[in-house]
Amino acid sequence: AKGPVVRNTWTITPLPHDDDEFWASKGEQDIIHYGQKVRITLNTAITAKDTQKPLQLTSEMLTPSCHSKASQQQEVAVADHGTYQLAWEFLYANPEFRFEMEGQPVKANSVVVLSHCATGQYLASHKKTVLNDFGSEHEVFANKLYSIQGKNNEVRPEAPFNHWVVVTGIHDK
């Protein structure tokens, strides 16, 4: 889709943490920060009317029987249950400055990396497509994809397949 539609709009909510009082004292309790654990919830307009549970982005460890359809990587889906499988973390896109950016606010329209907290794999997508009810779409999965192989423990930047942009919108109540 070229613009926002119900199935590609999400709500990002911080998970409760000991730092909550600190962010509230700075007036930043509603701001997502790098390194903060979050849940990513699918637009509730797409959730089945007979359920009250929201669908959230989730992933599980890659196994021979649990993997993404096209790329055979760690599967990413939505679910209405789970605990730590629903937790994701925003990381600064440039690994050379990732440590320094931890705790800084995530700015709208900036490139980020989303790390799955339970497995440490990064949210990814590439040009492999899957067919679904909406036609042919790029597959989304979890895997750390690197653009260059580092030598001698050099920092290896993630490939663009691991880069995402958080676009904000107006929330109608």
C-alpha cells in the first residue's frame, strides 16, 4: 500500500519498567526511547469483533517446523497471547552510535532497527514475496542481515532489510 490503511497501521506502547518514574519526571512518559521495550499492536479496526484482545507483533525462535514461508527465517506474526514474545526494542540504526543513543527519544521519520527481545533477531523484510488475501506482498521475518562482513570484530552495519521508519499519524478518538 502506498499510504496508511487499516492493516499497515500500528500502535506502539512502552512496556512497564522501573524507568517509568524517571521518564514521567522529565515529561517524556508518552515518548518512545532507544533501548526501551515496547509492544507493537495492530490497528484494532482489523481485530475480530468477537474478541477483546488486541493483536500484537510477535515472533518465536526459529525451528524446523516454525519458520517464515518464503525465506525460511524466524517467523513474525500477530497474536493475542504471549509475554516476552510480544516485546520489541528500538535500536539506533547506526551501530557505531547505538550505545550513545540509548535513552534518547526516537524521532518520527527516522530510520530504526527493531530487535525482538526474546530472540535478539531484527525485524526484516526483503523482495521475496508471499501470496495472501491482499495479493503478492514482501515477506516480513526476523533475522540479523548484515550489509558487509566485518573483520577482526569490526562493527558490521545491518543491511537495509533490517531498517524501518516509524511514520506518525493523528490518532482519532
